[in-house]
Amino acid sequence: MKKKKPNYKLRRKIAKLLLIIIIITPLIIINKTKILNAPLYVTNLKYTNVLDSMFEINFNNKEAKKTIDYLKNNNKINDETDDYILKIHNLGYNNNVVKYVIKNLSKSEITDFLSRKYNKDFEKYISCKLFSYKKYERYLSYENKHKDLSIDDIVTRIELNLDKTYYYDSVLIKNPNAIDTLANKYLEIPEDYEPTDLVDMDDSYANNTYGQKQLRKEAYEKFVQMCEASRKDGVNFYAESAYRSYEYQKNIYNNYVYNNGQDEADKYAAKPGFSEHELGLTIDLANIWTITTKGEEYKWISKNAHKYGYIIRYKKEWEDVTGYAAESWHIRYVGIKNATAIHKLNIPYEEYYIKYIANKK
Ligand SMILES: [Zn+2]
């Protein structure tokens, strides 16, 4: 009898198929277990880790519901928190937002958040370093009035309290002695503050005709270096005004009000307690009226002042942030590192301070 020849072709096919099944099946099972049995996957993890796991799985509502039920049954989360994830999700937010809200907002804040309509910009808000949900209502109302601004600008401006009434909603500065302190119409210098390291300015660098000019030591030393350097370049300027005491500023302001009225005064002169000159770090360059933005001095200062730690404090394009009309003659000492960074960024000191200094303190 003729032996039947085995069908090798078919056997090879079956072997191949078996091999594929052996390799693929565990992969499918592992994935399925991960997704369908999320509660098992997250067992024994702490609450925040549980949430992390849910986001890693990239849950859909059904999976999240299942996970939440499991956590609830095992007393890992309570009745109040259980629905948050689903509700935020159902409002239309993606996992990124859900995660942020669950992790960073308090229960009352989450309740508040859930009572609001979907905001397509919310993800932009939470990506801002300075975002704080406590100020969310203020952002929204400011955004409403300033539709041309970016979300980042809005968050920055609220941080600077620009939505409040200047002079009247001001906050007292806690560190007037710090070289990099910020003083403006929203941040008040304490009435009794007087720098302890004021030095007299030499006649070659200041107009002392109507009273001895003073500046804080560090700022003065750098100013002298700056004057010497500019003179080598054939550019000449000196201080017409420098440190002013609270009392002195009071007289200036009252005179302005008397001569020009309150509105004009608030535009061009600072109320006592609100002038940078009271810090002893600020100089009005002379001759005031020749330091225009087109003048040689201004050009030199724009290019070089940062090398000596000085910045031009009030520019035309910054008026709505600084609260002051442009002053080409008014420079402020902030230290070389800060001045150099500001020179590069070309942003008002308010913005720099809130983003790069206040945050680190
Ligand atoms: Zn000034």
C-alpha cells in the first residue's frame, strides 16, 4: 500500500497560524485586562496615583465609571468626589483639564467649576504658570473687557492687580529694601521706609544746586560707572532728581494737583508712597527736557544702561501696564542680571517682576 504523503504545506500553514496566535493572544489579553479591569490595575495605590493610572489608561466614561465604582466600594474615595471626573469630562473637557481640576482645585472650587459653562480657553489658562483658580472670575471679567489680549497677558495683568482701582486698592510692599522690589500705583511703599545706605551724589554726577541729591550706595556706584562710560562716548547726562522722601514726594504731588488738577497729577506725578524715587534706586536724568526718545542720551541709555543695572522704566508701549505716561528720563536700578534680562525681553518691569522675581520668593 502506498503510504500517503503528508501534506507539509498545510502543516506549515497551521504551525504559522499557531505561532501567531501564541504571540498575539497574550498581548491582547494584557491590554484588555488593563482597560476592562482598571480597578484591578489600580488596586492598592493611593488616591492621586489612582487618578494617574486612570489617565494613563486613557479612560472613557464607562471605564472611569467602573473605576470610580470600584474605588467607592472599597472606600478609597467618598460620595462627594466620585462624580467629579465624569462630570468634568461630560462638560466637554479633555483628560488634561480633568486631571488639573481634580488635582489642584478644592472641593468647593470644583463645585464652582462644575456650575460654569464649558470654556474653550480653560486649557490655555491652566498652562499659564501664574494661573490660580481663585482668580478665575477676575480673569473672565478682565478678558471680557480686553478681548485683544492673550490669555497669558490676562493672567499676568490680574497678578499685577490691574483690574483694581490704583491708589485705592493698593497693597503695602513687604520688602522695600530689596534691590529688585517693585513699586507702582498698586504696590505702596510704607510711609516710614527710608533706605539706610543712602549716599550723597557728587556734583559731577548730579545737580545739587537745589539740594544735595542722594541714592542708595549700590545704585550710585553703578551710576558713576555708567556716566564715565557714556562720557567716553561723548554723551553727557547727570541726575536732576534721585532719592525722594515720602514728605518730599507729598509736596511734589500736592503742587501738581494744585497747578493741574487731580487727573493730570495722577497721570504725571506719583502719590506719596507710590513713587519709585522713594526707594532710592531711581534717577531722573538731566537736563530732563533734552532727554527725549530721539536724543543722543536716550539712544545711549537704551543701548547700554542694562550693563550697569539700569532700565528705562516707562515706555510708550507699556503705559497700560506701568500706569505711567512714557518718561524718557526716568531710569531705575534693578541690578545687572535683571536689567540685562529685561533689556533682552523688552518688557515692562511689572511683567518681569511678576513672572521671574515674585514667583521665586
Ligand atoms: Zn522720575
